Amino acid sequence: MAAIVLTVYFEDPFWVGVVEQQDQGILQAARHVFGAEPGPAEVMEFVLKQLGRPTAQPAIMLAVDQVVQRPTNPKRAARAAAQALATRGTSTQSQEVLRLQLEQNKQICKQHSKATREAEADYKRQIKIQKAKARHRGH
């Protein structure tokens, strides 16, 4: 059974939502920037339309210890829910997953920009060679 938690918090200057999905001892995290303060309707729309859809970003997973869930007293569950609402922010494990994902995206971007730069340099080199041949022919 997969547990999905959406945490919305203010990270100056935007409102950010962090989706944590824990399934069989593996934690996946994704970050969504809402921009302005999201209303309940916008959060509900995000949950219904975008939460179930696979993300375009490459998935980073982190192994976590699985906790055995026992049946809890309803009053205890209500207190735990109230405490979870009172404490804001993300867990350190999800922050680690997001950091790894950011570093992976940086590496992909670096490789892409390097390939683009090399292709442009090669193109300029070919143009230079063609001009030199044209000058040599006397045209």
C-alpha cells in the first residue's frame, strides 16, 4: 500500500507543494511550485489532475525503513493529525531526494549545453573552412 503525503508551505517568494510517496520501503519525492498562495480549489485540482500522473522528471528513489502500522485509537490519530498540521515543512528524507533530483537535472542540463556549444563550434569551423576554400579558388 502506497502512502502519499502532500505538504504545501511558503518558500519565499512562492508557495511550494512537496509530494512524498512511500511504497514498500522506497521514498519518492516531487516538488511543485504553485506561485501565489493556492486556494483549496487549486490544491484539490492539483491532487485530482496532476498527482496521479507520472512526472516528467526522472525519478529519484531513496530506501527508508518501513514502519509496521498497527491499528490506532481514533483520539490518538486525531491528535497525530493535528500535530502534523501544526508542524510545517518537509521531512529530511524528502529534502535529500529533491536535492539528488536537482543535481541530476543539473548534470543533464550541463551535458545538453556542452553538446550544443560543441555543435555550434563545429558549425562555425565548417563555415570557416568553406570560406577559405572559396577564397583559394578565387571566387
